[in-house]
Amino acid sequence: MATALKKKKLILYFGLISLILFSNFVLYRLPVMQPIPNGAVLGSIFDLMLLIPLLTYFFIIRKRYSLKYIGIVILAGYGAAYFIIPNQHLQQYPFIHYIVAISEGSLVLLELYIIYKVLTKLPSIIREYRSISQQNSFFQYNLRNAIEKHLNHMPMLHVFLSELSIFYYSLFSWRAKATVANGQTYTYHQKTSTISVYILLIHATVLESVGFHYLLHSWNAIVAYVLLFLNVYAVLYFLGEIQATRLTPFYLSNQALYLQVGLSKSMEIPLDKIKLVKHYEGPEKIKRKDAKNSFDARAVDFIMEKPMFEIQLTEPVTVRLMYGLKSKADRILVSVDEPNQFQFKLNEMIERRRSEY
């Protein structure tokens, strides 16, 4: 019931945002609406820079995310106003730049505060990270645990962690190897086309950046460079996905099963919360209603094969997504390169864990 309500709220939110953007875009493009009265311009500014942030706050941010995100939404609204409202109308209202300056200043102050808090805790975080890294070489997992131990009250740090993980895996991890001191690891990508998928995406993105940059530069240099930046970021992300997939196999310890799928999602499952491990017997294409409370731990592939195993939990466990987002799952769908060893060892460790109680 709660999930259906959230879905309706999201549909309503995106419907309202689309209506606001479309109506304002049409207002300045249809000849029948010309000339544009000054009141209409003020109305557009209100819609794009005040109404959209307010809707975002009430539908998305409130009770779920920090109020600090509202500054980013205001900046996005200013970007929409810049592209939708003709420049000759926008220049009549210089106060807009003050709104943007205040928003940017707030974000800068927030970033400086985060940097200050990180610097004061940096020695402790480094010591904690090095201590955890003696057990395994999983960069994202170890750094997140070290940060949460000393700065768990700052959710914005999860955005920093996601960005740092992308740059580490894409640029600085090419000589690294996956190692663990205790426990077993299981790769999940070697019998798939995951690497080929991301190489193809990188190739397509590079070709798109070159072609569209020169095409857009003759129309609007700012748009061309924004698109170029996004494409470079996308290439780094795809490289990071390749390396994170290679260097973070599934990890089974005496206490938990850790599943990290590339950069985008991960789950740490205590063994005492696993109710059942069985071969997957469901349909090849997972239905949307069945996927709501499930964690799909399969590697990306051109053709997604059926999951090998279904792991049922006694209660929902947190799923960590990028940028600090979270969800819950009580069922895991997983495929590995060595299925027989994985199933045997996992069941053995579960039974051993139960016998300890």
C-alpha cells in the first residue's frame, strides 16, 4: 500500500514538473502569445525557481533527504529559466542572479563545512580505513565503514563517497587486485558479457561527444561544454563500473555475505538473517511486482539469463545505492561463476552460524 502511494506521488510530481516546463516553453515559442507581458515573465520565474523547488521539497525531499539538497534544485530551476526564457526578458530582472548567488554561496559554505569536518576526522578515518583494509581490498566498502564510524551524522558525505569511488575505480585501480584475509570470494561477471557491454557504452559515448560537441558548439557553446562534461563523466563511470565489477567479487565471511554489484548497489546480509538458499524457480523475466522487495545481484549483460539462486531473508535488509540512497529487500536473486561451490559454502556457513546460538 505504501509503495503504491509513493508511486502515485512520484507520477503526480513528474506530471506537475513536466506541465510547468512545457507550458513555460510554449509561452515563449508560440507566435500567438507574443508580445509577452512582464507579468508572464515574473510568473515563469516564480514557476521555475520557486514553485519547482517547493514541489520537490514536499514530494521528494521532505522526511527523506536533507534540506541542503534544495539549493541544487534552485540551481536547476535557474538553468531551466536560462534556457526557456529569452535573454531579453531575463535581463529585466537582475534579482535572479542574487537568488542564484545565495544558493551557490550556501552550497559552497556547506562544502566548506563538510571539508572542515572531514579534515578534523581525517586521521581517525585513515587509521580506520587501513585497519579494515587489512581484512579485504574492497575500496568502497572499507571507506564507507570508516567514514560512517566517525561521521555517520553527515549524509552528504555519501555523495562524496560515490564520486570518490567513481574516480578511484576509473583512474587509480588498474594495478589493484581483489584480496581477502579471511573468507571466500566469488566472481559473478566472468561468464557474462559485462565488460563488453561497458566497452560498447564507452565507445558510443566517445563518438557522441565528438560529434555532438562540434554540432552544438555552433549553436550554444555553454550547452556544448555541459554535454561534453557529462559525457566525460559517463566514460569515467563506465570505466569505474568495469573495475568495481572486477575488483569487488561477492564476499562470504563467518558473519555475513557481502554483495556489491559494480558501483551502483550493494548489500551486506548477516548470515543469521538468511532463511533459505535455493535454486531460482521463477520466470526468466522478473515481474515488476516481484522486483519491488528484491535485490538483483546479477551482472549487466546483453541478454540477462535467469538468476541461479534465490536467497530468502527472515526480515528486510538495507540495500545501499549510489549517493546515499537506500531501499529494503527480503529476497536476493544472484548468479555466480562457480554456483556449486557458492551454494555449498554458503549453506555450510549458515549452519555453522546457527549452531553457535
